Amino acid sequence: MKEQGVRVLTYNIHKGFNTGNRCFVLHQIRDALVAANADLLFLQEMQGEHQRHEKKVDNWPTQSQFEFIAEGVWPFFAYGKNAIYHAGHHGNAILSKHPFERWENINVSPFPWASRSLLHGVIRLPHSNQDVHIVCIHFGLMGKERRGQISKLCDRIDSHVPHDAPLIVAGDFNDWRGQAGRLFLNHLDLHEAFRQTHGRYARTFPAWLPFLQMDRIYYRGLTLVSCEQLTHSPWQSLSDHAPLTASFSL
């Protein structure tokens, strides 16, 4: 049987705007994501709806941002609507080339305007009898808030993910102090892909001159093949974050 593999990419798309919100660059973001050719996209700050932008921003898509990005490439997607306001809503999304067995969004934000959630899906790769658990996250900026969200993620994995099941947890952790990594390794046996291949966490923020280690791809139950941060053109002129991508085999 051919070895099963999966390529993933995590990216905070900043609601489709570049750094400083000067330009709407969602179309360029989509082109770059298609060229990156990942099987699974873990996307944060995904705009589900914004009625004012629909009227005022040139080239604003007629469908939601996750549907716009997914069209024709990723036929399956899950969206967690977390931040809800008068003009619309935004949250996290997982786009997949493989169908979901199931998915659930758990909002872990103490604030109604913040897109902090655990978007937990389960997929099955072709010609495989094993479920792959995938979790897209976006954690808070404040330490106390983030510690509570990390605890909820640990509880979720303990209660819903068999220890022998392949698992990928990716997103914007806002964890520049590295507190999550120690707990994930000790409690959940999760390893971080970029740190495994390069000896440190990736610097992904801000995209034009990244020095903060914000975005991560954690995993267990898979074999890591490669991991890289995408800081070359065109990524440095799109969102305020740089993406991470990793390839795994089962």
C-alpha cells in the first residue's frame, strides 16, 4: 500500500488585509495558498461576514472568505463563528481536500469581540482506516487568558482524542514565552514541527520582519517529513503573520 501523507499550512490571514489594514489582499492570499498546495489549511481571523466592507471595499467576495478561498481546491471546510458584532462575524476555519467525519467549534474567548476557539475536526485520508484529528486554534494575548485556553485544549484532547490517533494542532498561539510547548510535551506528548526540524520555534510576526514566535504546528502519531516558515515573496506583503507549513506521513 502506498504510504499516506498529508501537507498542512497554518496562517493568520488578518481578515484579508495587509499589515496596517492599508490594502485588501484576500485575492493575493488565495493565489499564494493555492500555490502552496497544502491538503489542510488551518486559518485564523477569517471573516465570515462584514456588511460595511461588502459595500466599501473593492473586490470584496460575494461569499464568505473561507468559501472564497476554498472554491475549486478545498471542497470541505469547517468554520467557527466566534467574534460576532453588528456588521458581521469572524473566526477560525479549516479547509480540507478530504471529507470531515465530524467537527465541532468550542469558543474559549472571555470577550465577545475576539476569535479565540478550538475548532476540532476529524478527517480520514484516502485508503486509510485511521481517523486523523485536527485542531485549529487562536489563543489570547494575555497570559492568564491564554493559560486557561491551553488548559481547555488539554482537556479537550484528553477527553476526545485517543492517544494512539494521529493528531495535528496548529494555529496562532500568541505564545512568545513558550509556555504552551512545555505543557504540551509533558502532558500530551505533542511535539512542535518547526522546533523539531530547526531547533527553535519559527519567528512568524510581523511578516515583514518576523521576530515573535507566534504560530505553531504541534503533532503526535505521525512522522514529520519537513517544516518551513514562508517568509519569501509574496508572503511578507500579505497578512501581518507569516505562514507555517509541514508535511507528515502516517
